[in-house]
Amino acid sequence: MKDSICVENVHLFMNRAPFFQNVRLCMKKGCLHSLTGKNGSGKSTLLSILKGDHTNFSNVQGVVSFAEHRISLTMFKELQKRIILVPQKYDLFLADQFSFRENLSFMDFGTYPSPLKQMKTGVVLPKVLERFDIDIDRPVRLLSGGQRQILSLLMAIQKNPELILLDEPTASLDPINAKMVFEFLMAIIDEKNLTCLVVCHDEELLQPFRTGSDFRISVLKCGARHVE
Amino acid sequence: MIESLLHQILLYVPLILGAYFSLSLMKVPDLSLESAYLFGAVFSATFPCQQGVTPFLIALLGGAVVGLTSSMLNKIGNIPFLLAAILTNGLFHGISQILLGKAMFSLSATTQSEFFILCVVSIVVLLVGFFLLKSHLGYSLAIYGNNPHFFKQHAVSDRYVVIGGIVIANSLAGLSGYLFCLSNGFVDLTIGFGIILLCITALVLGRAIVRTNKQTILCPITGVCAYFVLQDFLVRTGFSLKYFNAFQALLVLGTLILLRKKQSQTLLADHLGV
């Protein structure tokens, strides 16, 4: 399907026992999709696999289809160009002694930051940011949790990914900041036509913002994970 | 009087700039600066070709080899940096001893004025340092000190950043070691001992005066100037230099306690304190 990003035939074995068996997620482009399930059901593991981080796993199988391109889950570098994961601990994503603007400009770095390329701070900021009243020249450590989460989302978007994975983006935020983050996310999805897969336990918060599918992950009796 | 003070400052400019990269920006306990300082001098002094800029480049190369060893032990061998630096120190002190073959080695006199050489080298080093700090790599060194996990999250090679930063820092220390020996006219195996305390004192002084969290070349320059002005002042007031190490330690301690008390938005206490 041309207007969807599909994850197909995901298989993963842990200690020789099946963990994921034939997992399939089909996400309509330009929508916010959710992945829900109990703690320990494998949501974060699935996100790590999709991001191309197989550090703790071997024998991962599966394919991600972006319109005409089909990319195997073992092609880490190709996956990392198209899919980005914003971790639950979003502070890992930021250099908090630098300003919001500087953090965004760090996204110009290649895999090997050049000693010859001079830093440019003239980053083009999205229009939606004006609504959120963020002082972009303040060191990030002085911003609120919600504002820092917004920055981590913007940094992820700077890399022009086709799919953004968010692992519990509002877990450490109060309800007001959590709502602000989702409002920003929806605005940026509309502006840039992005596809997002969010892991979130707060159904009440998530429900008004979800424009795509709700994937539910459950543990079968045999220990394998099932997604519906 | 001012010329002799300036002469001393210029001798240490590359070393303090190197220490600024590794200790202040990257927040790495880079004790290998001591062996880089020694090995840069020894490697250059014993190198067969002593023509033109060759000895300076060889000194940089000597320091770089030391930096490469300690950073690779850390990033590829997964040895904690402090231990890697201590092992590197031991290794390169031994290699320096073998290269020298004796405790002291005389250097041939240069045809150029020594002060002129120091001025040119310092200007070149400061210009390179200035542009490096504004570059992607320069910012990466400061980001590493702020959040070492940043690079993994953004698919940037942290191995490259750490090895690159430490190699640059140690190269500068190697160059400084050679300048010091050039000025003395000989190399001996004890020249690197205790210079880490000099680096830390100068950087703490620089940071206390400049008061910024941004990476700037002003910090090491101000630090090294303040250090030698203070030393000169103490000597003039009759202070014996044999107590200077103890004085340096107390000075660093006092400055750090003062800074922590006056900690403001522009000055953060960090795990290395420099």
C-alpha cells in the first residue's frame, strides 16, 4: 500500500523461545498510531527492533515497507535513516547546557562531526512553535519537562524520518505538560505529514489525539507476543 | 620582566588548550597529558630530521600517539578512562626511557629566535583552537562533556568524538613538551611530572575569571596568564617555589569551594570541576 508504512513478518527468539511471531503493523501515513500493552509485554523491544538497534537481540527477522521500498530489519543503517526513536528518558536526547536553538542545529552533524565545518545556528523553526511560548535561546536545563520533550521531538523531526517512534513521551510529565506535548505532536504531524507510533499508557490522554490505529500487544500462553 | 613572563605563558599555551579540550570540555580524567607532554618532547628530540617545522610536527605526532593509545584503550578496549590513562602513562614513560637511552638529552640550538618561534607556534595553535571550537567537532567535544549518551541517540560515532578529542588534546601537550625542552636546551625524563596540576589550576582560574559554560578559547588563555602572573607575583614577594605545588592544590580547592558557593545559572558544578 502506497499510503502506508507496514511492518511485516517480525520474528524474534529470546533464549530459543519465540518472543515475536509473525507480528504485523500497518500504519497509514500522516497519522498518529498507538501501541499499548502491559509492562513487560515487549513494546519497547519492538520499538528498538524497528529503530535498528539489535544490540541485545540476535536472529531478528522482518521487513518494513515504505511504499516501493522494502527494508529488512537487519539493514540497520537504512532503517536508521528512515525511522527515529525518541526514548522514554528524553534527556538522553538533549545537550541541556546548550540552548534550544543550538540543540536543533546539532542535528546537522554527520556520523563523524567535521573539524572543518563551522557550526550554523540559523535553524529554520516550524511555525507551530510560536504557539508554545518557548524561549529558544535559554539553556535547555532551565526549560520545563514539556518544553524539553517538545525539543526532543523537533530534533527527531530535523532528520526528516518517515516514521517517528515515541516511547512513553509523557511518562514523566504532569497532565498539563503531557497535553501540551500531544498538541505539539499533532500540529507538527499536520504541518509535516509525519507518521508517528506512540507507546502510551494513558488512554484518556491519547484517545482525542489518535488519528490512526491502536495496536494492542499481548502475551500468549506460550510466551510469544501477539499484536492486533 | 614582561618578556620573561610572556615567554613562560607562551610555552604552556598549547598544553593548557589541550587540557581545556579534554578536561574542561569533554570532562575526561585525561592524565595521559603528562606522558604526551614527555613523549612529544622525547620523540621529537630523538627524531633524525631536525629541519624546519619537522620537529614541531613530530612532537604533535608523538602526543597524538599517546592520545590515540589512551582513548582506544577506553573506547575499543572498554577500560575506564582513568585506568587507561594511568596505563598509558606507564607505557610511554618506559618507551621514552628507551628512546632517550639516558636520563638527559641535549637539543641542538635553533637558528631562529626562540621567542619568535614561541609567538608563531602560539598564534597558529590559538587560531586552530579558535576555529576548532566553532566547528562541529568542537561542539561535539562540549556535548560529550554535557551528555555522553547524546551521540548514540543520534547515530553519531562517540568513538570518533572521544578518540578525536583526546588525540587533539594530547598532540597539543606533546607540542608544548617540545617547546619547553627547546627553551631549556635539553630533554629529561622528569619534565611531565606534575603538569596535570598546572593544567587544572590554570583551567580553574580561567573558569573562575571568564565565568561561562560556553566553549571559548578565552578560558584557557585567561587561565594560563593568571597562573603565571600569580606565580611571578609570589616569587617577587619572596615565596619559595618548592612550596608552589601545595599552594596550587590549596588555590584550586579554595577556588572550587568559592565557585560552588556562588554557583549561578552560568556556572555549573560538574563531576570534574574544571
